[in-house]
Amino acid sequence: MSSIPVESTPAETKLAQAFSRMGEGARPSDFARRETAFRAFQTLGIPGSKVEEFKYTDLRERIGDIPPPAGPSDDKRNASILSRESAFEDIPAYRFSFVDGRLARREPVGNGDSTPFVETESWSGALSRGDADISLLDGVKGLKDNALYQLNSALRTPDDPALNLNIVRVRAGARLEKPLHFRFCTGEAAVTAATRVAVVVEDGASATILESHEGAGDAAHFLDDVFLLRLGRGARVTHV
């Protein structure tokens, strides 16, 4: 995706303000990565029709107002939102439920014993220890040159231990007896949120992944969600 130098739009100005607020309280090392990503986004800008990949989907023209960033997670509100009718709710699954960009509920994953078949970790933690899979994903040129991916890198949910689920890793050789269901929900009030989930399915493992996005009412959210898959040798995935 090439850069088309243009003046900032009102939406880009509000995103800069949102980034400033979201950066408050971030760890210095994490904020440095986010700031680099946001500067890259500012260089690229919201993609419009002059960018080939968005020739027929001019986001620069369509994105107007930017709502405020999502507030802190609220257990009572989350429970109310997650009680709504859901896609795939009749299918037994290991569910990871997000509300307004933050992990609100998750279920332990195993095949009837105490050994977890799935491990979770934060994106920043994996990068800091030099995880090969995440470093590879983070360095893909097509993502580095994608304005919306860079914006997601800047605005994604902070690495709070309670929300520590950027990466889900299915261990080598694992055969999950139920699908992994990633459920992304929003409430009735418009918010800006950016969720990132990377699923790494290691060598010889297999998994079915269900992904659903659900909203209430007619609120005009600004959601910049990224869902990444990394498959090991001989791994098998069905993604619905």
C-alpha cells in the first residue's frame, strides 16, 4: 500500500487525539512501539480511492466522526452485553469474548485433563522475548505498509494482565475437541477500539476457529480489528 501525501482529515485529527489519550499509563517500551506505528499511520493516512487496494472502498471519504476511546472494562455491563443472542451459540466451543476491544470472558481450553492445549500471551511480551512466530508476523511487508494495521498497532488494547490475550497458541500436535470461538462485541454507545488476536497453530496441530462480530443498536463505532493466523508445518485449520 503506497503513501499518498494529503492534508489530514478531521477523522485523522481525532485519531491523533485518541492516540494521545490511549498512551497515558503505557509502559515506556510498549509506548515507543505504539508511537512508531502511529507515525507510520500518519505518513500513510486513512486509505482512499487513490490507494489501489481501496480504489472501490474510499475510507478517507466515508469515515467522518471518530467516537471516544472505549472506557475501562465493566463486569456488569460486559455480562449484559454477552447475554445477548450470539452467533454460533448453539455450537459447543471454547469461547473468548471481547467487549469494546477488551477481553471480557474466556474459558479454559483442554481435552478433559489438567494440561492446557492452548497458551496465551500478550503481543508486547512475545516481541520482547523475541518469539519467532510473532516477530515473523510483525515484520510482514504487507502489514508494515498497511495504514489500518499500523493504526491497530498504535491503538490496540493495552497489555493489562487481566486482558492478556493478544496471542493464542495451539500446542504442537494438539487436536482440540471443540472449536475456538472468538466473539467480538460492542455496546450501544459508540466507541473507538482496536483488538488484535493472533492464533498460532503449531506443527501438526489442528483447530476449528469461529469468528463473530456483534453490535447493538445503530451506533457508529470505529473498530480497527486485526485477526492473524500462523500455521506450523502440517497444521490444519478451518476458519469460519
